[in-house]
Amino acid sequence: MSSTKTAVLLVAGIGSRLRPLTDDRPKALVDIGGETILGRAVRLLGEHGVERLVLATGYREDAVRGALAGSSLEVIYCRNDRFDSTQNAVSLALCRDAVLGRAFFKLDGDVVFRPEVLARIDACGAPLAVAVDGTRRTDAEAMKVRLGVGERIEAFGKGLALESAAGESIGIERIAADVGPQLFDALCRPESAQLYYEDVYSQLIAAGQLSAGAVEVGDLPWTEVDDPSDLARARALFG
């Protein structure tokens, strides 16, 4: 049974590359074969033992609330009113009061994955346990990681040199309770408003304030869903 009982899901974005499917819903509510991306994630989290969901919302929050109405899990909504002008570091920062003092999973709202991902990162002893695919060829758009000794992550970033990248962060992590204060302090800085949360992770690692471990999940099927080709892949893998 999971020792991590809380999960944060970032579902604030517009998902413009999936229009018209996202004209009336965020992309987390796009169907991948009888189940939405969000519905699948919530089901897998519940089966893993998560009891509390924190949703970072923005675009069409009403649709998200409707989808989770009647959930057996505790659900908390943290709205980012600037979802269309800020990066995801702001959406995560706004969840501070709902999770501070707790260990929590953090999931991007557009990732489709196997349940084993949760078990693997929950078993990792690093303060920041990061699901990484070291088998996929990275490109300029991938959120890359650079590794040091013992599978410790030295840096995150889309701008990392391809030749130095050890893999791609898939958008699922577990954050230990005791590193929450410094993480949220950094996320809440005004200059973080235009950063990805991974950029903030990287800053804390460089300052010696955070230790992150890579957990290999490249043997498991997964995909993020940004555009129609990603959606077709998700449906082929999981539909």
C-alpha cells in the first residue's frame, strides 16, 4: 500500500493543439478509449492508495469539477486565474496550502501511464523521485535530465544539450514532505512565474537545496498528449 496519500494534478492549461476537442474541456478530459486522461489517472492513484487529490485548475474548471463530482476521494481545487499567461510553476505553487507538510505525487494532467510508475517512484528514497524514460530519443521539446553519480539528477531543462541528456522526465514525481517548504518558497518567487516547475527543481539542485533521484520507467508504455499524433499514440497504447 502506498505511503503517499496525496496527489497534485496540473490540469490548468488550454490544450490549444487539440482543438476542437478542447473547445469545451481541458485536454485532461479528452477520451482515450472509454476513459479520459484524468479519469484514468484518478483511478490509478486511488488503486495505489491515494486518498486526497489536489487539482490545479484554470481553463474550464467547471468541466473538471463536473467530471470529479461524486468521487470517493477527497478533492481540493486550487485555481490559477492566470493560466493563460503563466507557466506551470505558478499552478503548482498555488497548491502550497493544500499539500504543505505532506508527501505528494505530482502529475502533469496530460500524461497517460501504467500504474507501475507510481509504485516505482513511491519506493525511491530520494526527496524528489522522478519518473524518467532513458530509452526514448530526446529532442529540443523534451524535458530532459542530466544524471550524476548513482542515478542522481544534476539538472532538468528543455535547453539541456542533447548529448548530455540521460533521458526525459515524463511529468510524474513524488515530493517528500520535508522538502516542501523550500520547494514552494522557490515556486512562489515572482521570477518563477514564467518557468516550468522543472526549472525550479533544477535551481534548487544547483544550490544544494534539493536531491533528486531518477527512477527508470522506459520499459513501461506512457505518453504525454499534446497534439493529435500524441492522442493517436495514447489510444493505440491504452485505448
